[in-house]
Amino acid sequence: MDLLFQNNETQPLIIKQKQNWKQKLLNRPYIAILFGLLLLVFIFLLYILIRNEIQPESKQIPKTAERTFIVDYERKEFLKDGQVFRYLSGSLHYFRVPKLYWKDRIQKMKAAGLNAISTYVEWSLHEPYPGVYNFEGIADLEYFLKLVQDEGMYLLLRTGPFISAERDFGGFPFWLINVVPQNCLRTNDPSYKHYIAKWFDVLMPKIVPFLYGNGGNIIMVQVENEYRVSYACDHQYMIWLRDLYQSYIKSKAVLYTTDSCEVDTTNPLSCGSVADIFATVDLHGWTKNISQCFQQQGPPAVTEYHTGLPGHWGEPPQSNNISHIFIKNMKYMLALNASVNIYMFHGGTNFGFTTGSYTYKKGGFYPVETSYDFNAPLNESGDPTELYFEIKKLLKETNFVVSNDISPIPASKGDYGTLTMQPLVSLFEKVTQRIKPIESDVPLGFETMGINSGFVMYETILTNDQKEVTTPVNLTISTIRDRATVFLDQVIVSIISRNYENIPVSLNINSKVQKLSILIENQGRLINYRNSLGDKKGIFEPVKLGNHVLGPWKMIAYPLNETSWFSTIEPRKSVVLPAFYKTTFTLPENFTKPLDTFLDPTGWKKGVAFVNGMNIGRYWPSVGPQITLYIPALFLIPYPGLNNIIMLELEGVPENLSISLVDKANLNGTVHKEF
């Protein structure tokens, strides 16, 4: 059949043919199904073709270039993604600043022209007891890292495990003293390495996602800390630790070490450096011959360019009139193309019992103050100083990106007036014993009893034989770690500091005397490098009265970890020292929100202060130079809420029992060499 036209002649044929096809399809239904499937495939292929014509590249995922941060030793440059890079960083320790203030401090540092932040990681904060981990509140490390990243700043992370930093035991958890042999910390000792490896198994998974090569902002990670002046100088340990770091960090960030140039300008990196790890130095703001401190290969880099020095109780405060020298040397280093970290850019506060201590060649024991102001560009309460603006000006001249989006000015402070403390309870009263006393024939140290910080009262009942002596009789305590207050029947008879341990003190003993009590204060474990670490606290050697060895002993610990139990105790007219005192107050009604303020305990002697349950640190105005204690606004309860202050006073109170909440810090009071 040729062509069929729909006319009168062809129409019957067409109708007949259609009927034949319908009959065939009815007889063979699988043909209809197959036809339908073919039609659906055709429609689908047509859809894909049209879609690709309209959006030919919409599904093609571009390959992301690998992020790299490396050291170019030949060109003496850092290279970030292949481009020359230099960091200008500032130290900010998250554990010295309330969590809600972190963002404010970070933004102020960025506004000054910094492009990076450096911080330590404090092992003792995160693992206060073996296998007990804390990453909440002020210990929320990942939140801190994220804040820095969100502000577009890079990070230099100093994870130790030893950090020094004027912290108790250099950031080591106190319990290491019990599980690592003496003189084996920071060495290749298997037990010490076991606990480091276990700690890193917890810590490093939190850090690795933030490494630059993994899309994060951590460009450098420090191995150990200032090991050049360690008592051990164990190269095998440093090699082992390097390998442990590399197993986590790989090539995703630069590993580095740091050592002080002041110790040995001829070879400052001799012990602290290790093969295949970039070496940096620490410098004071007044260091001379700076160029001699840098290694011959690689870019010049300073991990700590000091704005000041840590304050010690009983030592004159450092002069803060060195900013012109600091700026002059910094300008010189920038001209050398050095990358520099300013230590500290914001020092903050050693809240609680977190301070460490030193001994020096000249002799003596020097506990660190509560404030860590450090003459930093941002002072203890986060306000900009003259040095802040001088640094900002210099960085602008050096073509670093400074910002005027934030114009830091000193924040208003609260002058809340004078308050009267009320006697609450004596430390000798049983209600203050929150931990069951331990009895032993010999005195036991803090660590042996599982006590980290605070105080321990050592008590013994004197026998008739011990009292049958010619008076005055010598009391000899061969080890005092760190400060002993001696009582006979709850009356203070002597105060002995660590500096005068093993020197007899005369006591008048008679037959009526019943109990000898010795209150020991832990003033912070040593962080010295040259001496072996492991500064045990308390009394752990025999105590003699004349020729008699005293004992047995009852030991009552006062770690002062919490103060909620004070709410059940009513004030009274008087108490026997050492004792707790309390006051309550409301903030002024016209204040819409609390302001930072400072506790001024002038007239009081020595003790610890708590604000609404927060331990704001030790006070010691009778020795100085620090007088005031910083109280962040977020520690206070706004009107009409009731605030409370509790103080444990050890040695003496003013007649009017008054304290003040003032709007200015006083860190430069008169120094008295009485301890």
C-alpha cells in the first residue's frame, strides 16, 4: 500500500487497519507493556539531555586546592598556601579569662592589627584527677578555638604537656606526683610517657579538626615548652614527644619548639630543639642583640616577646615605663621580617588556687600573685593601655590590617562602696570539715591524701612526756610546704614560711597545753626548670618538740572547692582565727547591669575571697604589692538579687571588719618583706 489519504475511498481501509491492530494488542498484552516502558525511557533520556544542555556544569564539583602552612628554610619565610606569610600574634590564655569575655578580648586583639592568637592548653584544668576530664565553662577549649576561627584569626597552640605559664606545677595535674617516679617528669620515663599518651588520646581529637590543613585556623603547634632550661635535657624524650605529635598533626600544621634567648645567647636552642621541628625563641622587651637569638635557617620567629614579668608576693612591682623600649625592639624585629607573638597581650587573672611559684639562684621561695596583669596591652580587666595604642600604631605603619570597627576604650567600673564583713565560723569548728579527717602516725603530704590545693590542718595531742620539757622549747618542722601557722590550743603562737623551714621556733609549753595544731597553706607548686619537678605540699617529715618526735597526727583538709554550705551558718559576734567572714549586698537600683569591680581588702592580712561562690583568688595586702582582687561583672547578680562575699582570713582583721568594692585596681601597693 502506498500513501493513504483520508478521503471517502481510503477511510474504510484505515478504520479496518486500526481495528486489526487493536485486536492484535488485545491478543498480545506484553507488547503494550513493552511499548509503554520504551516510551518512559525515551522521556527520561530526553529530560536528562535537556537538563544538561541548560546546566552543563551545575553538578561538576571543583577540586579544592590543598591548604598548606609550611616553613621555607631557604627563603626564610613561612608559606601559607604557597604565598609568603607572617604572623603577628598575641597571647591570650582562655583559662585566665571568664568564658563570656573571650570574644571581647579576641576582637580587641584583632582590632589592634594582630592576625593570630597564641594560647597554652593546661592539662591540670582538663584532667584534674586521673581519667576525669573537664571541657566545660572556662575549660571549653573547642569553643575558644571556634571563636578565634570565627574572627578570622590564626592560632598558635601550645599544648605542652608542661607549659610553665606561672601556673601551679607548670600546668601538670598534681596527681602526676603520685604516679611518676621522682625526677622523672619531662624525661623518657615509661610511666610519664604513658600518661602523656593517654592525655593526648583525649586532647588531640579535639584539636585535629582545627588544624590549618584540615580547614581550620591552627597554623602552628608547640612541642614541649622551653626545654632548654629543663633539669633533664633528655633528647630521647624530645624525640619520642616529637614523634607522638607528628602522629596526630602530620603535615596539617607546623610543629615548633621555643626556648629563652636570655639564658644563653650563644646557643639558646641547644637542648630544647629537636630534629625536623622548627625552633623559635623567647625574648624580653629589653633584650639586647636580638638578631643573635635567631637561628641561621628559616624565618625569624619569637614565641614570647614579653611585655612585662609575672608579679610575686613580697617583690617590688615591675616598672611599666618600658613601653618605648618595647616598641623600639618590636619595630626592629618587624624590620627583620620576624613573626612575633606578644606575651602577654591580655594576661587576665589566676582565679582560685591556680598560681605557681618560683625559687631562684639568689635563694628564697616566691609565690606568684593572683593578678596576671603582666603590663599587657589589655590590662587585667581587658581595658586598653597606652601600650595597646602604640602597638596598633606601629602595626598600621607596618601595613598590618588594623580595624576601627572596634575602638576599645576603658569600660566603666563599679564603685559599690564599703561593706562590713560579719564573723561566720572558725576553721577549728567541725562544721567546716567537709572531708573526713585522716589519721596517721606520721604527717602525710597533700598529694598522698589526694588533696590538690587549699589548706591542711595537722593536729596532735601532746603527751605528758612531751610536755615535760624546759621552756621555752624548740619546735622544728624540717619541711614546710609552703606556709605554717602554729597554734597551741587554738591560739596562734608562730608563723613560719618555707624560707625558714627547719629553723627551730621557741614555744612556751606547760602542763595545761593539750593540742598542737599546724595549718599548712599550699601557695602553688614550683614551676622551676633547673630543679627537679615534683613540689610536694604539706608536712611529710617528722616534727620535733625538743627531742621528742610528735605524733600520731590527725589531718583535716580544706580544699575549699565549694562554699554552698555556708548558707546554713548564721553570723555571730566573734570567731577564733583562722575564720570565715561573710557579707551580703545588692547592687544599686540605677545600674541596669553589673559592672566589673575590684575587692579592696586593705586592713586585712592574708586569705582567700569568694564572690557568689566563685573563688577570685588569694589576697595578701600585708605583704603586697597586689592589693585589690578583680571581680568580673558576670560574677555579680544584678539588682534586686542578693550577692555575697565570703573571706577566709588567716592572720588578722581590721577593727571595723570593712572591705570596699572600688572602680580602680591597685597592683602596686607597698611591699613588706614579712613572709
